[in-house]
Amino acid sequence: MVNENGKKVCVTGGTGFLGSWMIKRLLEDGYAVNATVRLDPERKRDISYITNLPGAAERLQIFNADLDKPETFAPAIEGCGGVFHTAHPLDFAEKETEEVKLKRVTTALRGILQACADCKTVRRVVYTASISSAAFDPANSGGKLIDEDSWTDVDFIRSLKTFGGPYIVTKALAEKAAIDLAAELGLDLVSLIPTWITGPFICPNFPDSVYVSLALILGDEGHYQHLKESSLVHVDDVARAHIHLLEYPDAKGRYITAAAQFGIAELCDFLSLRYPEYKMPSPDSWKDVTAVKFSGLSTKKLEATGFKYEYGLEEMFDGAIKSCKEKGLIK
């Protein structure tokens, strides 16, 4: 398997929305990929959507690994020049407590980063964080731009007792833990902080962030709060940004990734013009909704490295709707 110039990399969480798309993009870019997958004991789970990708037969290896058993990640990391850590238990339904979730995530983080330090070949780890680890701080109100120095106030989030609160707290604390652990182990780690990711997808399930982006089309009023003042980024731009940060020699710290920022009325106008076949809700349906604010973001740091976004709202929604139609998820 190819391993020249660090062209062999590991992707954790390879069956997820972003992980599977990253594998696709890495194979297209000529990388050899070790992907970690949580396989069911009978191995009946269909992962052909990644194993059948162009280049997969020659340059993709699948490794069974479990966040609850961090030592299982070591074989996949061995011999890799870079590691993309995208795996994170996504539990918006909050079946687990914040404490249990955080323990799982940080225990897995320590095991994965320890394996990166032990194998001696990993030059850099690119950690997939979330805008939820930076965007929620009452001190940022009043029009202050959210940038890479911004951190979510986890005590403020806990006090709100809001839906998805434990997920937000876990993502914020996990990113801090990743940065601290990497420093402790002498690892070069950068974190990428995307907003809501949307666009086409090859995984069989309906990705949560794509579902949220389509809330106006789906008529799901529960998610209008996430679109009232929001931002989206195309999945391929996020995958490309990960690879760019692995390859960019001077990458350091955190990088916000946000391509399109908008208000819900603006998004509604865009969707009704581009997709007249879908009936848009009236502005009355969101007038009393309190925004979960994902706008007012600075993306200058990433762009200063030479990274350029390739996709706008048109490509994001064209890709998302096409994938949903192909999988029978929307009409």
C-alpha cells in the first residue's frame, strides 16, 4: 500500500456522513486510507458505499474500532502520516448523560492520540470539532465576530437546559481536551470547526446536519431555530479543508469553516425561487422562534492559508436534495 510522503492516512468514523465523504475525496486525491468502522459482531452491516468507491480496492483498508475500546484504533493508525479524527458519538436524543458521553469521548481521544504518539509516523492530527464549541458565549453578544479565540461558555449552556445542550458541551470540552492532550504528548494537532455541513452524501442514513439544512423544505418547525441566523458549508469543502490543513506546513490551532451565512427569510426566498416545487412556510412560522445563532463568524484564518471555498448554497442544496431523492428520503 502506498506510503510515500505521508500519503497514507487514517480516518476515524469512516461510515459517517463526513467520514465517508472524506474517504471518497482522499482516494480521489491519491491517498491510501485506513478507515475505522464500528462493525457489528456478525459483520452484516453493509459498508459497500465506501468499499466500492473508485480506488478503494487498491488503497482502502477497513479496521474494526470502537470508541469504547480506544486501544482498537492503534492498528489503523500504525504507519500513517496523518490522522483525521472525525468520530464522535452523535446523540441529539440524549440517551446518555453528559457525564457518560464526555467520559467516552475523552477516553477515546486519549487512546487515539496516544496511538498517534506511539507509532512515530504521524506528522499531524486534524481533529473535527464543531462550531458549537465556539459560538455560545454571552460575552460575544452585541455583534462581536466569532473567531478562533472564541469558546462556548459550557456553564451558560448547562443553565439553559436546552435540547442538544449535552452534545454542545461535549463538543466544546472534547476539543479543549484534544488540544491539551496533544500538547502533553508532543503531537501536532489542528482542529477544524465547521458550521452545519450539508450537500450530497453517500452514507445510507439521513445525516442530521443535512436534515437541519432542509428543515424549511421538510416543514420541520423544530429546526427553524437553527436556521434563523445560520451558516452552512458544503461537505466537500469541509473534506478539502481537512486535507488542506494536513498538507499546509504552517497550520496551527483552530480554523473556522463557514461558506454561506444567512437569515431564515433570506434562505426561504432562495429556496422558493430555486425549488418552486416545494411549498415554503410563511414567515409567521418562525417569527417567535429564538435563534440558535450560527452567524457572525470570521473565516479569515483559514482563507489566509490559501484555502478557497468551491461551493455556494446552490451546490449545497442541489446535492443534498439529489441524494435525498435517490435514497427515497424526500419526494
